[in-house]
Amino acid sequence: MRACAIFTAQVLLFFAYKVMLSCYNETMRTMEQPNLSGPEQGDDIAKVERFLESTTMRYRAEGVPLGNDSRIDMAAYKGLYPDVAKDLERNRDWGKEWFGGLSPEMARERRRLTEGEQLEMLAYAILAKNLGERFVVARTSPHDDRVNKVDTIILDKETGNLVCAFDEVGDASGVNYEKKQTLVRDRNLKGGASLKYGIGVRREKGKQEVVPSAAEHLPLFYLAVPGDRVKKGMKEFVADPVQQSEFEERLFSYFIATISAQIGALELYHRRLDPELKKKLEDFKGAVAAFNARQGKRK
């Protein structure tokens, strides 16, 4: 019986993967290859950055502790942890490892031109534009990006919980992609993602505000978008809170489809999941189902 159950789980996991891959291929197949020159690509990056700045200002007004780069601002946690200064110093040391003796300005310029940074920017922008007022999307702090391997987080303001975390990856097939699948699955089975510099919701006297908070047992998902599709997304992105291009719509549909497939695959291990992670997974599953229904009405 146990062998049969294992075989059944493997078959279902295989079909979940095929569904996700099919959604990916359909989204990417219909888009022509981009042809970006250096200056044009710089303009596209600046356009997305303008959207991130306006989104960051809106989230800050709600109390979300974000820096100018849309990342969680670690300095806002000094009242929560005694070692924030040490973590900030460690971040600077990591920056020197990556960029050597470059000035902070030159290092930021070098970073924004990398595919990894642009993928994080694009994923954040697509999610923030499409998820609506119920959710807050934030890029993680440099500490949690490096130490806890999480790029983006989503806060559900209705429940007050961080409902999931994302690790963006540039490979959508091959050995590296398969390794990422295994790593993410294993992390979820070991309790999910953790954040030192997370966010939560505090409610007092009928009002609520977003506050700094640690987080544990977050369902972790991966978003795989190859470099050429990232460039296409940056080019086609519309820096408007409402209007969006066909490619943006397709990319968001792909995100929802791949998240849905990963939720289904993770539920095959429901008896091994941490209870808190399972609850967050159920909450987010309901929201994803609503987005799936909305996507269906658009077609």
C-alpha cells in the first residue's frame, strides 16, 4: 500500500510539473524574441524603476518599511533587534565581495544591469500591479536574500499574515531548474522559509498598520523566467498602476499557473507539512483560485 501511495504521488507530481511546463511554454512561445540595445535596455530598466518608486511610496504610506530600492529597510528594525547594525555591516561586506572597490553608486548601477536583479524587479512589479489592495508585495532585505534565500514576499492584509515567499530563478529547464525544484520542495518539507526582517499587521482600536516582524513557516515557491523573457518583460512593461501590456497579462497568468501547480505538488505531502505552513498555504490557495477565476473571465 505504501509503495502504491508513493507511486501515485510521483505520478501526480509529474503531471503537476507538466501542467506548469505547458503554461510556461504557451506563455513564452507566443512572444517574439526581444532585440534590445544597451541604451534602450537602460531606458526600460528606468521605466520599471519609476513604477517601483511609486509603488514603494504607496506602501510606505501604509507603514511598510521599504527602502528606495523597494527592499525591506533593515534600519527600521533597530527597535526589534539589537544586532541590526552588525547585519548592515555584513551587507556592506557582501557588497564588496560582489563589486570589489566600486563606489556604492557604481555598485548599484552594476547590479541593476544584471539579469537576476531585473528578474526580481520585474516579478515584484508584475505581482504588485496585479494582486490588488488586499496584498502587500515587498522585496526582501539584503540579509534575508542572502541568508534565507528569499527574494519576494506577500502579505495578506486581511489575515495579517505573510502568506508566501518567492525565490526567482532564471532557468526554466535543465539541471539547475531541477535542482531548484528539489531545493524548494525540501525546504517546504522542513518547515518552509523564514525571515528575520519580515512584516506583519497590528490591529488596534479598529485600525490596522503594517509593522516590522519576524516570520517563519512560509510556503516557498519559485518563479522561473529566462533572461530573454525578462528583457522582453522590461521592454513591454507599462509604468502605470492600472494599464498593462499583453505580455504583462500573460506573465502574470504564467505566475499564477506555476504557483497553482506548485501548491498542488506540495499538497501531495500534506501530512509532512508544518501546521502553520499548511494554514498559510490554504489561505494563499484560496486567493490564487480567485485569481485563476478572474483570468478565466478575461479569456
